[in-house]
Amino acid sequence: MKKQKVSSAVIRRLPRYYRHLNDLHQAGVERISSNALGASLGLTASQIRQDLSCFGEFGQQGYGYNVSSLRDEVADILGVNRGHCAVILGVGNLGRALMENFHFDRFGVTLAAAFDVVPEIVGRSCSGVPVYHTDQLEEYLTQHPANIGVLTVPGRVANRVAERLVSAGVKGIWNFTNIELTVDAPDIVVEDVHFADSLLALNYMISEAP
Amino acid sequence: MKKQKVSSAVIRRLPRYYRHLNDLHQAGVERISSNALGASLGLTASQIRQDLSCFGEFGQQGYGYNVSSLRDEVADILGVNRGHCAVILGVGNLGRALMENFHFDRFGVTLAAAFDVVPEIVGRSCSGVPVYHTDQLEEYLTQHPANIGVLTVPGRVANRVAERLVSAGVKGIWNFTNIELTVDAPDIVVEDVHFADSLLALNYMISEAP
């Protein structure tokens, strides 16, 4: 599948398509028109057709989309089947919430190991994932390469830990620290989950609501 | 300040402006040009001027922006000073992570109470916030109105709890359940923090990276 340069707005919509197609598939829906798909996602049919056209030809005039094959194609576009491997740094409340409740494997990511500095946690395992001391990070990653680092450490050590992850070969950082990372490597992807920005946007919207 | 209809892209950028202006202010910076502000945010100066023009006139030709007054204006736009009040539903790992580590008050929100069904937690307090039984939600909100509900309950009860919050007068739901809520009330704002979408976008971007 030949890809053109894809805008970040499209990249942000693809996961929603994927989740929604998954739900439809599980509900036994076999095909869906771009109108119906759009309506349930709050988008127009032409928007959906245009988004998908960035990645090739999908669907059939007058028939719509085959739900399971479109889901598989979107999964493929999103890299769900590429065997991504992650380590998580910081096994506090948030780290544990992700380890215990977030199903990394459903999104094509194997969570292989966790790292922390708290003696009570190091050497144990959490949801089947072994917890090592952060000092062992480089040694571990040399033996078990990972391409994603999940950052749930305290903000004050966020940049230091991010730099160690990058030096050890991680390509993407999923950043929950509410800190803007200053990682200085052009091919590293940082995906921020900024709780603050989200709450501020909510504040704004409820202030504006009728 | 007269506001025009503001696009969601602008609403998403405002919190970043706010955080950044806060950092600049704390670093002792008194004024900044729109060029410099743009450069540090990865935006063009004209983009920033255009975004801010939705809300009025800021800055001065040839002088730039006064950092602390622009920060205050953006805070005002975002509703940071409107005395928002929140309750949190679900005191699991994620709920606790937010209660212990996320400073609601820094973003103009008072976190007044938490609700859960687990006997070991109910009746205690967490980071100074009292935890009540979820059965007491309506009674509590009648006596202590809140306009934001933070949803960190398990996905299977997410919609039920969301409906109760809305019936009890909450205007905005900060949704961490990874479930698309089906709240059927047009003036309710749902702000989703979809971990899955964020991880899938990261997957995509590292698959695309050179």
C-alpha cells in the first residue's frame, strides 16, 4: 500500500475508525455505507472517503465498506500488526492503572517490562509484567530491544529518563508526565497525553455551553 | 470580551499557550514576540496572532506580548477563574493517580469529592478529598453542586454513571473510561482521554518514522 504524506488530523481520526469498526464487527455488522459510518462518528461520508483515500482504495460504489476487511486494513495502516514492544517507566498509580487496566496487546503492543526505583516494587511483577530497577534499563534494552517507552515517572525526572530511553534505541515515547519533553533527536516520536490540556479544553467548553 | 465561534483546533491550542506562558512567566520572561512564541510552540507567528484574534486584541505591533497579562487573558478565556467544581467517580489506580498527582486547582478546578463502591475506600479520604459511596452521589450533588464529573470507573458501568452525573446537574464529563459515552443531552460536554487512540497514533507515527 503506497502512502502519501498524511496530515495529523487524519492520523488522529484513524484510531477512532479502528475502534468503531471493531465495535461494529463485534456487533455482527458485515458492511456499512460511508454515510452510516460517518453519521456514527460525527463526520461526513466524503470526509471518511477522503481520509481513507490517503491510503488506497477501499469500499465499493453502491456497496459500502466490508466492516471486517476495512478494520483489518485500518489496523494495518496503524501498525497494529507490526509487533511493537514497549517498556514502562514508573510503576506508581498511573503506571499501575495502565498495566492493570489498559490492554496494550489489543493495540498491537507487547508490554514487556516495567522499571521503577522503589525497593518494594522492584523484583516483583504487576499484571504479569516484571518490574526491574531503573538502573537496569540500558542492560535490559540491550538484551530485549523495545521501540516504545511509556513514561509515567514524576515530572522532575521525565527528561532524564526520556533521554536514556532514546539512547537505548526507543523510537517512540508515550508521555504521561505533563512535561514538554526536550528530547533532541529528530526521528523520535513523542506522543503526549496532556491531562492538563484536556481539562482546560473541557473548562473552556463548559464555560461556553448554553 | 466578545467571542466569535471558535474552532476546535484553536480550543486545542489554547491550553498549550497557557502552559507555555505560565512557564515563561515563571522563568522571569516579561515579554515575547509572536515569532518567538510561535517558534517555541512549533507554530507560525501568524497562526498565533490569528488564534488570539478570535478573542480580542492582544499584543502591540513592534512590542510583542506582555507575558503575564497574556497568560491572564488566556486563563480567562479558558475559564480558569470561573470556580469550576468537580467530583471524581472511581478511586482505582487511575482515580488515585489523578487525585494524588494531578493538581486540579492549578487549572481552576476544585476537586470536592470522590465516589466508589469498595468498602475499604468509602469513608476515607485521599489527598484530602473525602470518598463517599456511589449510592450517595445524587444526595451529595444536591447539597454540593458540581459542574464537572471525572469518570474513572470501569468501562462496563461508564454510561450508567455518566447518566447519573448528568441527571444530577453536571455539565461536563472528563471521560477516562475508553468507552464512547452515549449521554443523550445536547448541552453536555464530554472530553475523552482515549488512551487507545493516543497509543494507536504513536504506533502509526513510529511505523512511519525514517
